[in-house]
Amino acid sequence: MTSPVHSVAQPDPVQIMFALLNGHLVEQALHVVAVLGIADRLAGGPLTAAELAADIGVNAPALYRLLRTLASIGVFVRSADDHFGLTPLGDTLRHDSPNSLRDRAVFYGSPEMWPVWGNLLHSVRTGRSACEHRHGMPFYQFLIENPNVGTPFNRYMSNTSAQHNAAILDAYDFSRIATLVDIGGGHGGTLAAILGASPGLHGVLFDLPEVVEKASHLDAPDIAARSRREGGDMEQGVPAGADAYLLKWVLMDRPDDRAVRLLRHCRTAMTAGGRVLVVEIGMPDDDQPSLGRVMDLQMMLLFGGGRIRTETEFQALFAEAGLAITAVHSTRSPNVIIEGRAIVPE
């Protein structure tokens, strides 16, 4: 007797595309609940939409419809009596969650940034920054002049850096270094973490003067005794005399020519036998989904020539700057650590 053949239902491409095209609505929904602090208010236990609406001053039926939609994709959970509670996914929208993405949701969905993402066609046609096209100024200048956007962006970047620091420390032994210069190190969170893990290490935080003066991460007595802050413009040069230079999420903002110039600054400034450590999100060579691919589009939208690079592309940058890649260290985060040393003429 022949066994019946059971056909396996194939995904409907129309439904898949329909879901993809609704992605903008999901991001805006997440932005709204992040701005309203819904996840923080649900940290104490489930509430109804009416209770939440009365607390934060919004329309209760509209809030109910928003929460119901997000419950359908696992951000919240809805009980039979219409109380909404947090899921592990929704917990990432709390401001004090160890893995908080609340500030990312506030930044990405903001009315000021929304038109930037909507100008992707401009970037594809021209290769230029959609942010400059929309707002008439470079991205970082726009953040300075619009603190309502810049503040959540800076918090998001600080939170992301803190979340990645442990993975970087696990993947690389910084104790072999005498003096480390953290170029574009912001408020010093990464440098402080590295100094805390390597008691014999000295560090220099190098960024714009108005940035390093706010580097509260370096205020702890032990860290302060082994670190200093130096303000300046990395495009013009970097502090000399260290045996290691860290560039974390710096080259991705820049086109190839500016990335090479910055690497050359490091090569010129380092002591004999020194090294450059580039921490970046890696771009895989295959076509599997990855954070690197989405971030690559974001770099194009914000900076025009900025990009997420493959290892082969980094090899070309390093070589043009007079450096050779000596090791690539994977981490348990989206980042890789690319180590390079000066090419010594024979």
C-alpha cells in the first residue's frame, strides 16, 4: 500500500512582503511606547490601557489599539481581562534594563530622523548623505544643534558601548599594552572598562574638547590616576607616543580616504612596535541576515561615504595606511577586533 504524500505548505511571498512593508508601522509603534515610557510603567506589574492612559495623559482607546498590536508580536502580553504585561522582549524598552534599547527606539523613530530614513532614494541615486540632504548639515552637527535628538542618541551609544565592553575584554588581552589612546572615545566608558580590567595600563581619552570634559567614566580614583583627557580633532592628528591606539566605531562613519588618513595618523603617532586596534561591526561575506547589512545602509544615510566593511576591505585600508592586519578577533557581540601593526620596509 502506498503511503500518502503530504505536501509541505510553502510561505506565501505576498504575505511575507506585506509583513516587510509594514515594518515602518512597527518601528513607529515601538518609538511611541518608548517615548511614553510604557515598559517602565509595566515593570511593577500588568495594567490596563485605561490605567496607563490616565497615568500618562493619552487617549485610552488609541493606546489600547497600540498595545494590542504590539502584544501580537510579543512585545507585551495581554490577559483575558485586557491587562497588559511585559515580556522579555518588551523589557528591553525599559530605561534601566541592562540591555535597554529604549533610547534607540526614541532616536530612530523621532520626527527629525524619520525623514532621513525616508530619503534613502536620494542616497542610492547620489551616494550622498540623506541627513545632509534633509537637514542641511552633517549628522553630528545636527545632533549638537538638536539636543532633543542628540540626547537619546548619545545615551543609546553609551548603552550600546557598555553592553559590548565585556565582550571586547573577553576577546582581547589589553594587559600587554603600556599606554592606550582611545580615539573618539566619547565619555570614556570603554576606556574606563579596559583600565579597570588591566591595572598596569595607562589610558588617554581623545575626542573633541567639549566631549572629553564630560567624561565622567574616568572620575573614579583608580581610573583617574591612570588616565588623562586630551581634546582635539582626530582629522588633524592624534596624541603621540603610545604603543596602542583604539578606534571603536570610528571608521564606519568615514569614507575610505578619511579612514586611511586616520589610520596613518595612528601609524605616525605610535611607538616602535605599536599597534592599532579597530573595533567595528563586521560585514559577512555571505548573504545571511546580519546587523552589519542594516548598519551599512544607516552609515550611507547618515554619512554618505560611511560603511560597514568586510575583512578584505579593511586589509586594503590598512595597507594603504602603511599597516598590516596581524589578527582578527571575534567577540560575542556584533563587533570584531582588527589588530594592525606598521609595515616595516625591508
